[in-house]
Amino acid sequence: MKKLKNWDNKTWLSSKSYISQFNRFLKTKINLNKNSKILDIGCGRANIISSLQQKYKFKYKAIGIDIVKNKNIKKNIIFKKNNGIDFLRKDKKNYDLILVKQTIHFLSPKKINLLLKLAKSRLATSGKLLIFSLKTKNNKIPCFKKMKNKLESSLKRDEKLLKIIKKNLKNNKKSYFSFIVKITLKKYIKMIENRYMSCLLDVSNKDLFNGINELNSIYNDRIKFKDTLICIEYKK
């Protein structure tokens, strides 16, 4: 499978406003301080935990894990090129926060159950596991027809994976994080060209070109929509 490299590369997910709003949401879920230990599985360029590290000056640097090592990963965190499962098998530390953000769609049900088992065992006494995934119903992300079909197929699979997660994590809590995206059509098309979503990875160049023409015919110079994530919260 092709690797997703640009989901947080010059997108709204890497913007200061998104990161700030996301971190405010995290603050409603867990109290962090300089002694907190944080692990981010599927961290990308580590924008989220980098901003937390900068704010709280963690004694133990936040750790980010991803299967892709990008050139511009933030330098104030510890990065490990890993799939998360292998890391947790060997790691002996306990974490106050384990974050799994927009990552589950890359895993099989078997691997998800294994990841959850290992993550739970590595939570500190009052630690929390937070899993974020795209809202599966009435998703508002702008799509051309081919992209929309692939995204809907992916979201249907996500629904099944979320059921597995909820079954595994007893007494879990569900909530939603939303961010209002305001972006120029030109910049969004650049994101499409960079295949910023996993549903675009296997789209042919011809279909991508046709899809961009389709978007140009639908939208004006600016796009506004709500990007919503489901948050599954588990406390040890």
C-alpha cells in the first residue's frame, strides 16, 4: 500500500488555528503538566505534540511514531519510525496520554485489537487513550465524484473498526471535535494534487485531473466546510 505523506503538509491540519483549537479540545479531556508523558501514534510531522511540548516543556519529551519519516518533522519531540505495535511491545514506559489520530483506517481489525491491548497496558494509573477518526456520517469534506465514492467506502470500513474499538474499550466515551475550514480553491486543489487523503492514493492521474476540473466547476474561489472527528476516550 502507498504511504500517506501529505495529510499534514501545508493543510489546515498543520495550521496554527487548527492545532490551537485541537489542543484546547485535548485540555477538556486531560490535565497536562510538565511531568506528563505523551505518546502520539501516527504523528505525521508531529505538529500536535510539538505544540504541546512547546507549551508545557515536558520533562520527558513527547514521543511521536509514524511509518513515514518526513524531512520536516518537528525537532523538539522524539520521533520513532515505527508502526506503533512493535514500539509498544518493547517499550516499558507508562504514558499519561496516548493519542491515535486519524490512523485506524490503516489497520486491520486484528492489528487494532492488538494495538489497543498494548496501549491499555502502557497507560499510567490515571492515563487516557484518545482515538480520533473522521466522522462517518454526513461528512462534509469537499470531493469530486471518484474521490467521494472512495471516501464513503473507507468511512463504511471505519464504522466497523470503530465498533471493534468501542467493544474493546469498556466504558468508553464518545465526543466530537469540529473545525471550520476556510481555504482557497487553489490551495485545496494543490492538496488534492498532493493526495492529502488516503482515498486519493490509488486514484489514477487521469481521474485526478478530471476530478480537479470537476471541483473547479463546483466551487468558487473559496471553500468553507466543517471537518469533524469522532473522539473515543478511554480511561484506565
